Amino acid sequence: MKLRLIFSRVRSARVSDELRGWLIQGGGNVRPSDITSLCPTKRDVWLIRHGVKMNSEGVIGKGLSYHNEVLGVVSEAVRNGWEGVGRALDYVRTHAGMWALALATAWLSNGAVPPIAIEPRLPPAAGFTSSRPDMVIGNSPVEVAYINGGSRYVELKRIELAAYSLIIEALTNIPVDVAYLIVITDRSVNTEDVVIDDTLRSEALTVRDAIAEIINSKTPPPLPGNCPQSCPLRRYCLGGSDG
Ligand code: SF4
């Protein structure tokens, strides 16, 4: 298993001053996680903002299991060190959990776990509403993504990371030039350094404003041609009474 300790060598990116988080205005009611919502037309974002409840059974999937296992192991290591890693052995079931165990073990063997916040609730900033990245390591946001098929989801995850970076910059006044994406497939786990450059920053703001417009619309977006099987609102949209 190829293992990186997550911290990259990227220390700075070329970023225009006006695209730093502390100078960003506008927006207001969009969460970074809306950027990666499942629905191609963002109908899910509109429905939830307008009071429709998710069918919680629908969101328990393989991706969520991997996500919870990775975050569970890391949080044990952060809170309880070696003892926590020992405890995590009891519930690790998948290759993603083993990867997290190997990572936590490497951190501890190297002297210490880096400063990590697990799912911190961030207040509104940079024109986004309150949000919760999966982790923040040092000053860099981290997302855990399960990929099963197309690469568009990875592209959107990078934009979501740019949104968290803008928010953290706005809250701390410290530049965030790199974020991390932990990509899990059914056979592998990889860590990607995501350089938060001008392109990603601009995309995050464009998508933010497009989603804000959708949320503020009086009518929901149309159904897309194809609804993902894993969408928890399928019964609501396509017939049923989950809402
Ligand atoms: S069921 Fe289809 S239309 Fe409804 S939110 Fe999900 S993907 Fe969008």
C-alpha cells in the first residue's frame, strides 16, 4: 500500500489578492457541500432548503461507510494516540479503514499526530453559510470522497475544497494554498494535493452564485434526464412519500 503522510511539499500558490477569502463578498446561503450534491440540476439542494426531509435510509451506502471508518480511525488517533489506534482495530472492516490505521500508525511512529480538527463546524464566511469540512489539518481542509465511476465528482470535490479554503482564509486571515482530497475506490485509497489556485477559487464563486440563484428561485429545478440510483430523494421525486 502506497502511503503518504498527507502533508505536501506545496507551500504556496500564485493567487490574485482579490481571490483571497478575506476579500470575498456576496453569496450567503450556499454550503460548500451543495457543490457536490448528487442531483445534476441541484433539485436536491432546492428541495432540502424548502423543507423536504431526506430519507436517511437512502444515504447509508458504501461511500458513507468508508468515510465514517476513515474519520473514526483518525479521530481515535487524534484523541487517544496509540491507545485509540488499538481501539480502532476493533471496528476497521475495509481497505479504507486499514489505510487510515496505517496513516495514524505512521504519524504516531514519526512522533505525533499533526494538528487535526475532525468535522469542525465553521461559521458563515466568504459568502458561504456555516459548513463542515471532513477534516482540517493545520490550516488546510480535507475531504474524503468515494469514487465509483465518473470523474466529474472528483472535479466538484476540488471546487468544494476551494470553497472551504476561502472560508478558512476569511476566518483566520491566513492563506490556504493547498487542500487534500482522500480518494477512495473499491480497490484503492489515494491522497491528492489540491492547489487552491485562481481557477479553482473562481469556479467556487461561480458555482456558489449559481446555486444561490437556484435556492432563491420560487420553483424547483427540473428533474434531470437521469437520477443517480444513490440519490436519497428518489422516492420523493420519482413517486413515493419520503418527503
Ligand atoms: S431524485 Fe433525481 S431529481 Fe430528485 S433530487 Fe435526486 S437526482 Fe435530483
